[in-house]
Amino acid sequence: MKAFCALLILALPIFALSQSDIEWIEELNLDKIEAQTKKKYWLKMIDDGMSQPVYIPVIVVKGKEAFPVVGLFAAIHGNELNGIKVIQEVIDDIDLSTFNGTIVAIPGLNAISITQHRRRYVDEEDLNRKFPGKEKGNRSQQYVWQINQKILSKIDYLVDMHTASFGRENSLYVRAKLDDPQIAKMATLQDADIILNNKGIPSVNGQIAATRTMRAEAMLQGIPSITVEYGNPQIFQPEIIERGKRGIENILSWLKMIEKEVEMKANPVLCKKSYWIYVEEGGYLEIKVALKQKVKKGDLIAIMRNPFGDILHQYYCPEDGIVIGKSSNPINMNGGRIIHLGIIDN
């Protein structure tokens, strides 16, 4: 019954928003799309015998030439909204008369969770840890398998668009495998605050892990890919969206898909690694550092208090670095996050 309600809630707004110029499709065939067109689709992802099928929005922009194909995928987590607005603004500004190549944009990949204001899929699984998925697996595995087969397989480059999770906030930063020249270029073009060198492909005892992120899956398929973290969850942030749009347009310019000069305003800090610092006991957490702040070993980063205001613990920075992200929720249990510390590559 719970699953039925979840899908029904999704289906109602989707059908209400449908327009006559938006096609309903089961497969995305880029070869059949005419040159110099912008097409909007509802792409079928899964069936449910108890309610409507689940569709996701797809925008395809095809220029005079069909290649390269750039994928812009937003909101594999349902609370990651800034990337959706970035996609909308990038698409709105494309001039078809001079555009080359193809964009496959997904402004809302985790369709069910977006409508429910939640991050994870209906089975409480993280879709971005389930690739490559399974055709006959559990609910999240089947949904991921559809993403892999119907969308990921169509593209040549990927920008995977994220934000922080609930109770956290992020700078505008990029995770990328910087020893790959194409990926490194994509990362630097984002005009981000921080670029984090992150290979992105998990391994176990030297072997590629059985499940992985969408970026990792794309790279295993030979698709140059970056993950961009666009600020905070469940909101539109105009300044972040403007910068995100600029970063995507820089990639399109580099690939000679649009006629626009690369524009860089930020001076990103390069980090060779990063990790979260966690609390040892619960209470009310006061973060004493700001996003993008450079910190030194021994700096006070947070204070934990009990309900009476007594100090339970003071937390100090274990080494020099920069604040990539941090907790935004003062209420914190044992093992909660304090800051995401980036270690600068000097």
C-alpha cells in the first residue's frame, strides 16, 4: 500500500504538467531526432501494476552535427534541486542556429523522490550507490538498471549534478579523476570553489567493487565524467545556479558545441584528498568555521553542548585544509558529521 501511494503521488503532478509538444516514449533514440531541434520527452522508467508508470523528464538538444553527446543529469537524489535549474537555464539559452553536438539533459532523475521531498529511493536505498543495477533485482537496482541502459549508454561526456544532503551544506566543488586530461579539463572549466582529486571508482582488495556511483559506472564505460556539488539541498540558490550555468557553458564551448568564450571568475583550490570529521558524542553542535575557509591544524572547528549549555566537547582541526562542506543541523547524535575537510595540494 505504501508503494502504491508513493507512485500515485508521483503520477498526478506528472500528468498535470504534460503538454502537447512533449512526447511520451519508452526508449530514447537519438538517431531519429532531427538536427537543430530541442525536444522534450517523458521517458518511461518502470511499470507498476497498481498505479501509473513512472516517467522522467528528458530534454534533447541536437545541433547541426550529432556529436559529441553531453549528458547533464540532475537529482539522482530527490533533494538535489540546484542542478535542475542549471539545466533549465542552459537549455533556454542555446541558439540552435549555431549549436553543434547533442545534449541529453535529465532535470530530475529520481522522479519519485523529488515529488516526496526525500533524498533516497522508495526502498530507502541510495540510487547513486547501486550502479550498474540489475534487470531483475530489487526496486532500486531495477531503477538504476533502467538509467544505465536507457540514458547513460547514450552519452560521450557526463556532468553528474548533486548538492549536499539534508542537514548539510556544500561549497560549489567538483570531484574528478585529475590524472585523466579530459576529465581534469572538465573539472577546471566549472569555475568551482574547490576541485577534489577523487578517482571515484571504489575497489575491494584491488578489484572493482560490485556496486558503485553513476560517475564510476560512466568512467568504466569510457565516458569522461565529473561530479559537481552545487551547494545546498531542497532549494534554488541563484548565485550557485548562475555559476553552474557558466561551468556547463564552458564545457560546451571547449567541445565547440556553442559559440561562446570560456568565462572563469573563481580561483579554485585544488585538494588531493578529503574526509569528514565526526562527533564523538551527541548534543547541540556549534560549527565555528565557514564554507571555503582555510583552516590550520589545531584551529577550533566546533563545540558540542548539552541541553543545559554545558560544553561536552571541543573539536579541533587535525591538519591544515579547507572546509568543503559542513553540518547545518545543530542537533547531532554520536557519529554525526562536523565538517568535510579538504587537504590542499600545495
